[in-house]
Amino acid sequence: MAAITRVYLFTEQLYAPGGMVWRHIGNVTRHFSENARESAPIRSGELRRRIRAGTPRKYGKHVRGSVNSNAPHTSFVIHGTHGPIMSRAAWAAGGPRGHMRNGMWVWEPGHALAIGRNPWPPEGQIGTVAGQRSNNFFYPAWVKTSVRHPSIRGVPFPAHLF
């Protein structure tokens, strides 16, 4: 018995917002952002709060999910810093300068860094800050997400490059 079968795939509908591919990318992106929030270091909590994820609505066969953190210090946490960290005036002078006045150490203008959560008023004045080691919290989040979603597995980048 002969049969003729035709299959029509409306691939544009699979990739469109609400389609299967778009929903899958949205789920992967959401799980990745949840894992990134778990992996993010907690100090002030700002880094964790500012992790965002999204799957922009675009038509055609272009689906993209993105996870990022828009906290101002994100790149310093991910890539680390090298120390000592000083103000621009202190770097230009070759190091922080100050002098004793009435038995107290007084920094020259522009040679002190304010420490604390808010830059002003400072909780204290210091001349330099040691550097910070890199902590790419997105990498362990990616590894954890790839266990649940094998579609994002691949050759992982070496951790020392982050």
C-alpha cells in the first residue's frame, strides 16, 4: 500500500516569540541567571541584585539570550585588579603623600581613598588598597546550567583565562 506524505515545517513559528526555540532559549537564560545569582559573591549584595537576563523579541531565525550584571564593579570582580590601588594624584606623585598635623596623619589633597559603601562621607581614609583576585562567578554558573541544559555544553574555557 503506497502512501504519499507531506510534512510542512513552519520554522519561522518555532523561532518567533512564544515558539518552541524561543521558549527553550528563555528557559536556559533564566536558569543561567539563577545560577549566576547563586554564584555571585556577596558583600553589599548589589552585584547579585543587578544580574539581569533577557531574551529579546526578534523575528526571523535569530534567538539570543543574554545574562549580565550592570553593577559598576562587575568587571573588577570578574577580571580582578592589581594593587596597590591609589588615587590618580597619588599615582602621579609615586605614592600617597601626607604629613603629621597636631599628632594626626593628614593626607595631601587627592592622595587619599575613601573607603566604605558610599564614597562620601568616607568611613575612613586610606592611602592604598591591595588588589583583588579575579572571581568569574559566571563560569561556575555556566557549568551548573550546562548540566541541566546539555545544548550549551561545549569545550569550556580554562578558568585561568577569566
